[in-house]
Amino acid sequence: MSRQYDYLTRAKCAGRGHAGPRGLKDTEAGGLAVQCLACPDPGRNMPEGWKDAPPAEVYKHALMLALDANFRMKNCIRANELDDPSLGPGLGYFVFSDAYKEHLLKYVGKADASTCIAFQALLQQETKLTTGLRVSGVGGCVCARHGYVRPLGLGDLQKGERYANMDFIFMCAVDGSEVQRIVISYDIACQWQKRLRERVALI
């Protein structure tokens, strides 16, 4: 009951009751999420001609995001998962679960390549205690300036902070953004950014 009330309250705050004859059914992906009002968004808070800004002022129109994972948010395997469906999947902060799972199935047996010994040790530490867990943590993409979670900027992690998970979460979080430059803050960016274009092309 409380989850249903929370869901309807979010829909009300997003103005979905005045969204035409279909109302909530026409809500776009991430449409119930509260967005950061300060993040650059063409057509909402950016001046006309921002694309023609001189090189010295391009930084003003960059979208600054931060990626990271939280391994305290674990979830055990449950027998009643099918009896407890999510309300409005893909309309808030979490990515579409079906598309996310389909993407992750391509990387079940693949290991993340790394040239950093410290990174490999960290990855091993994060993935060794996943037995009996449905979710070993949560990966997220937030506004680096004000901490707002991006629409579709959260996703469950199954075996640590894998590239496949974080790539999908990042791409969902920036999908539809029209800015020309994105600045990323990420504690393992030195490894994650390698071959990022190749991995993103497969999403």
C-alpha cells in the first residue's frame, strides 16, 4: 500500500494527471524522476547560441556527472520476486529491468580487462561475497555538482562494479541529452574509459 501511494504521489508531482487522455501510460522513460534544475538542458535553462560559445567558455555548457557504486545495498535471492513486480518500471530512477538483463546476458562469462593491479584487487574484493545474493550493490550516475540522481541513472549490480553494468547505466542516464560535452568523475575512470566507445556501440 505504501509503495502504491509513493508511486501515485510521484506521478502527481510529475503532472501526469494532465498529460492527455492516456495520462500515465504516455509517460516517457525517466519521466517521474526529479531532475537537477542546474544541469545544462537545451530548451530549458541554456541561452540561445550556446553551441557557438568561444572555446574559453565551452566549459560552462558541459554536463558534469559522477559514476560510482554502493555495495551496502545488497538484496538476497527471494522466492516471491515474480509476485512483487515493480511499479512503473523505467519511469523513475532505475533503468528498464528487462532491457538491462538482456544486455547483461551477453557478458555473463566475460571478465573485465584491466592493466591496473590495484583495480584487479578491488574487483576481487567486491565480487567474492555474492553467493545467495540477487543484488550485490547498486551502480549510479548522478549530477556531480548537486548530487541529483539522473533519470534512469541507477541499476542493480550482480557481481561487483562491472563495465557492462556501468556502461548501460551511464548510457541510459545521458540518453536524450543534447549537450556537446560531458565531464565524468569516476574513481576507476582510468580503466573504464579504455575501449568505452567499442563497448557502447554494442548497447
